[in-house]
Amino acid sequence: MTPAATKCRATNKKTHLAKANHLRLIQHGRGGFGGTLMSYAYHGVEFGLDIGARPENWHWRYAIGGDCRTGSIEAKLELLAIRQVWSVIDLELRQRARDQRATVVHS
């Protein structure tokens, strides 16, 4: 194996491990929407993801600061659905940080 191929393989392994640490599967159980509930943690926020009636239909839910949010998305793969939920959580966290900064400035 060439040194470049060895380096590439090691980089892929590190990237895979970083992704595995970033997305932590918490538990499996029966979902509230009739599918299998998969619970994950992302940036300290635990969220649930259920498969819907159709394979590409996913239902998600999470809670931040006592506020519960739910929704549904369409994605063919589970990882794509997870990434879309990450985007929703990121938007919520950014909005809360913005609101908190505005409250501190106006106080």
C-alpha cells in the first residue's frame, strides 16, 4: 500500500470516528408515531426520530428549555433525515442565543 493510500485510509477512519462521536445513538424503543423510535443527542439536545407510514417520511421531536418541538420531513435515508433535524436544532439554538444576547444588551 502506498503512503498516500495509507494516509487517506487513516483520515477516513478519523473522520468516521469523529462523526460517530458527534452523533450518539442513545436508545431504541417503540415510537409514538408507530415507527421505531431512535433517540440521538446533538449539541446537548436529545431528539427522537421515527419513521412514518412511508419509508421516506420521518417524524422528529426535541425539547430545549422546556419547549417541545415536533415536525416531519421527507428523506430517503436516515442519515439525511438526521442532518435535517440537526439544521432545525441549529436554527433554534442560534435564535435562542440571539435572543439572550439582545436581552443582556437591553438590560
